[in-house]
Amino acid sequence: MFGKILIANRGEIAVRVIKTCRRMGIKTVVVYSDADAGSKAVEMADEAVHIGGSPAAESYLVMDKIIDAVKQTGAEAVHPGFGFLSENPAFAKRLEDENIAFIGPNVNAIEAMGDKISSKKLAAEAGVSTVPGHMGLITDTAEAIQVSRDIGYPIMIKASAGGGGKGIRIAYNDQDVEEGFQAVKAEAAASFGDDRIFIEKFILQPRHIEIQVMGDKHGNCVYLFERECSIQRRNQKVLEEAPSPLLDEATRNKMGEQAVALAKAVQYDSAGTVEFVASGENKSFYFLEMNTRLQVEHPVTEMITGVDLVEQMLRSAAGEKLTIDQAGLKINGWAIESRVYAEDPYRNFLPSIGRLKRFSPPKEGELEGGTVRIDSGVREGDEISMFYDPMIAKLVTHGKDRDEALDTQAKALDRFYIDGIRDNIPFCAAVMDDSRFRSGNITTAYIKEEFPNGFSGTVATAEQELLLISVVAYIHSLQRARAALISDRIVADIAPRTDWVVVLGSDYHPVHIEINDGVASLTVDGTSHELKTSWQPGQHLVEGVLDGQPFAVKFEDRTEGYMMRHRGVSLRVLVCREEVAELHRRLPEKEKPDLSKLIISPMPGLVVSVDVEVGQEVQEGEAVCIVEAMKMQNTIRAEAVGRVKAINVEGGESVAADQIMVEFE
């Protein structure tokens, strides 16, 4: 076994690899860019080597710098993590030439499977079901349109070297191909250094199911069952689970056997994933691609099998035989993973950049029957930059069955508190409570179908309203009581009270509350309730029991009232005296400003291009400019017909969120 390895990656995957290496007694080296100089991975590793500027093209994608760091530290092997150079055969070959072990598959397997076109040909030869498509490379937009017509819309434009949801567009007509082809080429070049494109049929009502395989250098290979990754947005996974609610034992075995057959065809000797698109109607399935690396969602497989995939990769790279066989692998319970992203679900999931003022995940271990696991590469106080993927943590829960895993996930999301940036936790929590998701009747179009107008939060149920009213009354009463003890206070009328009015939207709820050692007796709208909690002022998560039911509610103080969050519900709540509530009823509603004549940057990022000129008439839906952040290009379109009056930005310029980029007459 290796004595020291270098991790050619960053963030949570670097931390994940370090944890297994520590358990195995292996020393670790991490490389880092300017942006990651103070990162958690740098703090945890035994050694750290600076390799360049913040953009990946100046650091994590530069092979020479990685190899120099290996030589400098005396590391014996390199774990590439996922993304960056993990599926680059040239990198694996360089390591081989330098007599440095690559903790991943052999070069031939990476070349064969990493290229999405050659992998489909090999899959077909190995007897694996494949999706209809054009196996040759597409050179320009005109050819892309002709190929798309021949296959028949809808089609999927994909980067040959793609992965992780990057370099993919779905096209339903010629115009979609015109716009999508160039966008995919640009994303592919930026993310993978390879802009080759191919096109395949897009299967309607599809489900994304993948098989985890693990091989060694002695010809042994097993499959560790499946993961379902159908909950996707912009072709990037958001929620994953293992096993899949779709598959029966026969289909599972058939998919697994095909995945192993394909892996053995290329003498696969590490952890890898064979991805399929499956039909929800008849459980037929087709090969999509093989990812020759560890997947982001590997923890759900580890949770149901008890196998540490990073350890298996290390052992295989060191030449050891697999110690697991197919007969000994069993599915134990169910696991769910939520990818916690730095993005604003209330603004069409646009990236959110800034400092983590608070980062408080739920505790790992048992939670009301289930189990919680956190994989993260950040800490409170860290900066979320524009240079890398927006994922900041993975929240994984396990239960004896799917319902228990989902219930535990929902409770864990309630207890995950982040401040300083926006996060997608409210959205993930809303999905956990959604009846369609709970039924398992899902497809890759789930988010588009269930949230066609984006995410604006869920409507509070009667039970949630009661919970929020009770909690906010407790918070306000306790804070008021504490304030009354402060001497020489400026505001004289701050005596403790027991009667309040809680304002939720346009509804007014009278509350009587008496608190004694963390136990509150409440009367809400004339009905009695009991709330128990150990919450103290200064905490932003309230955990307790209301009428015998455990809960966790997040809140933030606002200039007027509080912002209360529970599952997908987010409400601004006011607590006041009856006379103030009466005045509040009479206040007119504020009018929203007219922004129809402005193109505003929806996020911080880099202006890739401005596609209009001053004086140009622009049609509704026409592309005005492209802004890039966190490796994704976002096309900003005109919301109405207008003539361009002024352009305030240019290509290559950085913009802030809500910055005015283009003005119309």
C-alpha cells in the first residue's frame, strides 16, 4: 500500500479522500490555487503545495504543476477526485511515464470510455443497449442541424469529453441547435479543454439510472447496484438515491451484468459508473456513457453496501485483489443525497457568491431512527468563489427503507443552517415533502414539470403555520423578556408581555404565551398548545417539540419582524401588540419598481459576450448577453420588444448581482 498520495483536486472530494487515507494510515498531499489557500482540505492534509491562480486553467488543469508537486513531496500516487483531470487520458499517461501510480483506471480504459463516441461503439459491441444517435463528431452548426433532423427531435447535444452535467443541451428544433451547439462547444472547451461534440436522441420521460462498478488489476469486477439520479436541473444532478424505486431484481441484475461486461471489455480496474437512461413505462434501458472516475454521488452506494469506494480505489491502484465478490454484496436499506449548492432557488437557481457567515450542518450520526452523513469541503468563514462548482456540501441520509431515508433527509435539511450566501436547501426540502417524489414516479423532467415557473417556495400547511406562529411567539417573547433586564435601556416600553398578534402574510393570529424554563403554554387562535425547547437568544436554529412532535425551524431577525423557514416554506413574520397590528392592517401595499427597460445581471460573474448594439431593436426572448459563473454560461434574454439605449458592460468584464448591463428606450 502507498505511504503517501497526492490529491489533484479540491473541496469536498479532497476532504473525502483525506478521511479514508487517515483511517488507512496513508499520508496526504493536496494542491491548491490562490482561491483555496485557506481551505479545509489544505488544513487537513499532511502537506499542501500551491500550484497557481484561481482559474482552473491556471492551476488544477495544469498537468506540469501537478506532477511537479508529486515530485516535490515524494508522493507515490495521485488521486484525481472528479472533474478537472480525472478523466483525462493524457494525464494518466504522463503519470505512468513518470512511474507515478494513478488511483483510477488504466489509460486504455479512460481513452475508450472517457470518449463518449467510442464508448457507445464499444458498448454496442459488448451487447449493451445503446441510444440512437450520430456516432461521428459534429464540426459546425449547419452539420449539427442536419444530423439533428436525421435523428429526429428532440435531441441532446453533448460534449464528447463531458461529465458532471457540463456541456449538455437539449434541442427541440433548429433554433435550439443553433444556440445550443456553440454554447456546448464553449462550455466543453472551458471545462474539459476539449470542444468535440456529438448528438443523440433524447428519450422522452426518461429516468437516469447508473450502475457502480469496481474492478482490480487481476480481471475481477463487480457491480455495487444502482443509483437513481433523475432529479436534475440543467442536466446537473440535485438529488440522488440508492437503490432506484423503479427497478425490480431482474432489471437490476440485467443492468449490473451489462455494466460489468462493458467494464471487462476494457479491462477496467478501478471505481467507475455506467450510466443508463431507463423508461419509466416498461423498464427498458439504454447505455448513455461511462464515467471513468469516482462519482459525486458515491456516498449513497457506500451507505447501502458498507463498502468504502475510495479505499477500494487505493487498494486496486496498489495492485491488490478485490476483497468483495458479487455474491457477498447486498442492499441494506435506502440512502438519499441532497447536493447543497451555493445558488438562489428563488432567482432561478442562479449562483450565489460570498462568505459563509454561518455554516452549521446537522450532526452526523443517528437522527430519529435514520443516519446522517455530511461530505463538505467548507467551514464557517470560507469564501464561495465564482471559479468553481457551486456545490458546497452533500447531505446523505440512510434509513431501513425509502420512507425512513426521506423522512431523515427532510429533518436533516431542517437542521442545516447557512448564512452569508443563498442556498438551495429550501428547494431540496420542498422536494422531500412532494407527493410525486414520495411516490417514486419521477423522470429527469421532474423539476421542469413540477416547478415550471421556477421555485418560489411552498405554501404553508395549517400545521406549518401553527408551528411558525408558536416558534416566533416564543422567540419574540423570550428576547423581549431578556431585553427588559437590561439597565439604562433607550426604549422605555419594553416590559415582558404575554399577549401578541402574529402576522403571517395578510392573516392576523392572536397568541397568548407563558414561558417557564423552556416550556411554553400557548393559546393560538383560541386553541391550547405546548412547546418545549432549549433555544437561547443568539441561535438561528430552533429545535424542540410542539404538542409532542419534534421540529426544527430556522429564523433570521429582520428590521421588521423575522424571516422564518421550515422545509420549503419561507415567510416574513411580524409579532406585535394588538394596536400595532391594527395600524399594520391599514398600511398600503408597496408597488414593485418597473424594471422592464433594464437588463440586470442576475448574479455575479464574467460577461462572455454582449450580443446587441446601441440602436438595435430587440425582440422578446432574443439573446442580449451571456454571463458565466461557476463554469456555467447563462444567456440573458430580453423580456419585451425594445430598442437598445445604452450598453454598460463589455465582454471580459466582471459584473455584480443586480448590476444594470443594458438599457432600453
